[in-house]
Amino acid sequence: MSHLQEKLLGQARENSTNAVAVYTLAANTTVIIKAIILCNQTGGAVTFRVFADADGTTYDQSTAIQYDVALAANTTLVLDFFTALSTTGGSIGYRSSVANAVTITLFGAEVTST
């Protein structure tokens, strides 16, 4: 039997300019990402990157789905997505060009097998 749970999947506000995981897929789960929301709460423009690694946490050009996208000061960007991960350990990550500048939030659904 499978169970579908719509939810806030992950949220992060990294205090460095390193790429970090926002969501990592658990065993016996498939995730469907419906929206990625990025909020620049600073007074200056920044850039961001979003990564989707189907089976790990490699966050570079090979897994980028958004790369060095400009985000104006005090702006929120909603990316309407339909992407799924089904391999345990697959992840969504992000980075910002300025530490503590961008909060990322993922909304979607988890389908778990019991």
C-alpha cells in the first residue's frame, strides 16, 4: 500500500556560499517537487543555484537545474516544477552567492510504501 503526503519538504537558509542539501530522499519513498521558492531577504541582488542529484549529493554543473540566476533585492521567486526523485539518497540542493541571503523552500508530496 502507498501513502501520499503533501507537505513542505524542506527549507534552508545557508550561512555560507557553499551548496547544501535541502531535501534528501528516504528509503521506500518517491518525492514529487511541485514548487521551489527562493526568497532574497537582503538589500542587494544575489545569484543562486539549484541542483537535483537523482542518487546523491553532487552539486555542480552536472546536476544543476538553475545556475547563477539573478535574484533582486527583497524579491521572492516561485519556480513551478514537476520533478520527481525515486532513488534513495537522491537530493535537492542549493547555494547562494551571498551567505544568509536566500531562503529556499520546497513544496510537494512524498509517496511512501508500507
